[in-house]
Amino acid sequence: MTSGTHRKRPVEAFSAAIREFIEKESAAGFLLAGATIAALIFSNTPLSGLYAGFLSTKASVSIGALAIDKPLVLWINDGLMAIFFFLIGLEVKREILEGELSSWESAALPVFAAIGGMAAPALIFLAVVSPDNEAMRGWAIPAATDIAFALGVLAVLGARVPAALKVFLLAVAIIDDLGAILIIALFYTADLSLIALVLALVGVGGLVGLNRSRVMARTPYLLLGVFIWVCVLKSGVHATLAGVVTALAIPLKGQDGTSPLKDLEHSLHPWIAFAILPVFAFANAGIDLRGLSVDAVIAPLPLGIALGLFVGKQIGVFGIAFVALKMGLAKRPASLSYWHLYGAACLTGIGFTMSLFIGSLAFTTEAAINEVRLGVLIGSLASGLLGYAILVRAKQTSIPEVTSEDKNLRTIQTVEVKAKVADTAAAV
């Protein structure tokens, strides 16, 4: 019995280590970075032909006259990313109904910051590429934030940053993702097929009916979600939006006290973080850096993206947040200094997943997509490094804001101390 117990211990220890790795937020960021590095290695070695051939391999699904025939890279971008957007939809609904976005007092600061963080990068991008009308299609690329990477940096810093900073960054990223969803729907839609669009709307009506009927089972929602995804894919609207629409119909609270929405969110999170996003990064981050020149880096498209992410996010997120605070339109949590807010603003410049995704919608030529990848990699890397350095400094220099409650408490404590001193003196 003893030997059997000893044989199990290494297995149990390995399982515990795996669980601990998955539970750490930094793990998702490390895995994304690993997938990115792998894509760069494949793209810059003799394996580049194998990499390109794998991603261009056609895969098809057909039922009667209905057929979906796409290369693997588009199955990833249209299919797997729809599941990612489904998770975003669940998070947005939960935050609006009972989270950080459920009241204006808590939502004001991240809302102002997110609006600035979408507007300023787009304006900087347009200023850089304005002579090139074709490149202007990518104006939304630097407006996005990769929350997995950004939270991964915060997780590496650990207890050195206040918990309120994670809440702020997460709220900004969720609002940012919501803005990206609207941008994709309005500006990156191809020629519409009215028949497919009407069928998609019929599916949406079915979701509304399920929600109104208080159906708690997840399977009917997911089946309708697949139907809507197929219809939206054929309609010309980007298929990932089907994930968001389906998520918004999932009930938050069941009659028995359970939460179908939270259960789905909890179940999907590890699959998204440790499978779908790394696969997306591997399929979209590959760029041939052989023969890279200074001229290629400072070309309008990659330069506009890099500056939009690195400079635009700082100006937009921190600048607008600072103005909102000074005008009394929002309230700064007591544990956050301006250094913390500035560091978080830098981290929002890590666009990566969402930026690459929007870039794949904006451009179709391999040359333009390579320029997008180059700009996203440079801007995201610079933003992550600066954000990390700023937040390390913020820990060393920040002084918590003294609230009126703190002042009153200190006054009471001072009076009590003086009274004790006086009593002691009288006794002597």
C-alpha cells in the first residue's frame, strides 16, 4: 500500500502543478507569447513553406446545397474567434447587469478612458497614413486592446499593484471590446445577402423567445447560435458577431439560483485562454522578418499602427481619464495613483489579438497583412515593456489618496491618544 501511495504522489503533484498554472492569469499571457514566438520561428526558417501550406489547407463542411469551404486560417478567424467573441459577450452582459459597469459611479472612469483609448489611436493612425487611401482602411487596428496579455503583465507584478487596477483595466478592455464589435459590424462588413441576413434575424428571434420563456438549458441557445453563425457567415456580416448575439441571450440567473451565464463563462475561459487564443496567435502572428529594413518599419501602415498603439493609447486612456477626474466627471479609487493609471494606459497599447483580427478584416493582400503584423508586434511590445516599467515605479512612488473618512479616523485617534496622555499625567 505504501509503495502504491508513493507512486501516485508524482502524478498528483503534476496535476496540482497543472491546475496551479491554469489558475494563474499570467499563464495565458505566457502561452500567447509562446505561440507568437513559434509563429515567428516557422515564418523565418526553412519551415516557412510548411507553415504557409498548413494554414492555406482547405477544409469544407457541406449539407446538401449548403457548403462552407475555407482555408484553415479562416476557419480559425471566423469559427474559433466566434467562440472568443461569445465569451466577450458573456462578460459584457455580466458586467453591465451586476459588475463594474452596472452603475455610472463605478463605470465612469473606465468608460471615459476606453472612449479616449479608441479615438486617439485611430486619429494618430489616420494622421500618419493619410496620403495612402488604401491604408486608411486599417484605422481601427490600433484602437483594440488584448486583455489576456495586459492582465498577464499585471499578474506578473502580483501584489505589487492594487487589486483596483486590475478591475479598472478589465473594465476598460471590456468596453474596448464592445467598441470593437460595433466597429466590425458597421465598417468591416462585405456585400450583404438579404436572405441569409433574414434567416439570421429569425435565429435571433428564437434566442429572444428562449430568454423570455426563461429556458435555462444551454443546449437550445448554443444550437441556435450555430445556426445564426452559419447565416451570418453567408450574409456578409462578420461571423464572429453571431457569438456576441448568442451570448447576450444567455440568462444570468436561473429560477433555482444557478447562473447559466456564469457557468458557461467559467467553462469556456480555460479553453479560450489556453487553446483558441494561442491557436489564433500562431495562425496570425507569423511574419517574415528576413531582410527587414528600416524603410519597412517606417512605412505608413506599420508606423501608423505602432504609434497608434504605443502613443495613442497613452494619450487617449490616460489623457481623457485625467481630464474626467479633474472635471469631477469620474472618481479615482483611493488605492490608485496617477502612476497606476498611466501604467495601465500603456498596457492597453498591447493590441495583439484584437488588432491582428481587425487587420485581417481590413486587408486581404499578404503584403498589407505582413505590415499589419509588424506594426502590431512593435507597438504591443513597446507598450507592454513601458507599462511594466511604469507600474514597478508606481509601487515605489505611489501614495494612497487620503479620503475624508481617513482624515476623520485620524482625528478621532489623535483625540483619544491626547485623552489617554492627560489621564496618565493626572494619575501621576
